[in-house]
Amino acid sequence: MSSSRANGTPPPRWLVRLGAFFFKVRNQLFTLLLLVMVFALHPVQAGGTEASDRLWNLVGLLVAAAGESLRVLVIGTRYIRRGG
């Protein structure tokens, strides 16, 4: 299966190989990047205070809950056919 760009020319072969490599190692790459972030980066409070950090945590939870609610509504109203 070949992919093409908008102008009809196929992408460079090295780019296809690079994409295939990252697709193959995506789970290990995620784990590696997560570990690097956990051990190399130090947590910083969003607004500089504990109160503002708690507020941003609440905002994040509300956004996540709204996104999940939208997902449930969409999945409940439309059947999605998937391959495999």
C-alpha cells in the first residue's frame, strides 16, 4: 500500500521507513519518554502557590470529565465500524 501527498507524489522512502520504525517502537518509546520526564523534570506549581495549583488541577479534571462525557454521548449516538 503506497501513500501519496496532495500533489500526487509519493513521500520520500526514508520518511516512510522512519514512520514505520516509530510505529513499531511507539509503546517502548512512550515508556522511555515517560521515565525521562518523571526523573529529569521537577514539578512546579502552575501559579506559584498551592491554591492556584489546586485550581488548575480542578480545571484539568473538569475538562477531562467534559471530554469523556462528550465521548460517551457521541459513541452512544453513532455506531463506529472498525477494521479487524
